Amino acid sequence: MGREEDYTIKPGADLTRANLRGADLFGADLSGAFLRGANLRGADLFVANLRGADMSGAFLYGANLTGANLSGANLSGAQLVDANLASAKLVGANLVGAFLRGANLSNASLYRAKMRGANLTGATMPDGSVHE
């Protein structure tokens, strides 16, 4: 039997422009990580800790961020088209100019989130309504 490798990502890791497309990051601790411009298309970030992460300009098309902690994260200009952010914690997150078209934000916490210029067309909002 082969031994299971430990691929722990250290908090604050610099993953700028990394290609993590389709990565299984279920429950990962990426707090304070630098993910600027990273490709996380279709990545599984279910209940991941992304508190304070810099994800500006990241590509998160169709990513699963259900229950993820994105408090204080910088998601300015990020592409979150069709992403699942159900029950995600986005307290104080920067979503200025982010693309959330078709995203699922049901039951998400957006307290003090900055959303100026964000594209929310077709997004399911925390109260279950669909943004027009």
C-alpha cells in the first residue's frame, strides 16, 4: 500500500496566477493566500477557509464555494460566473467589479461586503430572489 502524501497549503501561500482548475480543495485552509489571477475554474472549495485571501481577478467559473469562509477576502474583478456560494461567509469581502452572473448566493452572509459595480445578473441572492 502506498502512503498518502501530505499536500498541505500553508496559510498566506503565494499562488498568484496558479492553475488550479478543477482542483479538490475541500476544506483547505487558504487563509491569507495570494490567489490573484489564479485559475480555479470548477474547483471544489467546499467549506474552505479563504479568510483574508487576495483573489482579485481570479477565475472561479462554476467553482463550489458552498460554506466557504471568504470574510475579508479581496474578490475585486473576480469571475464568479455560475459559482456556488450558498451559505458562504462574505463578511467584509471586497466584490467590487466582480462578475457573479448566475452565481448562487442563497443563505450567504454579505454583511458589510463591498459590491459596487458587481454584475449580479441572474444571481440567486441570500433571500432566494433572483437578481435581474
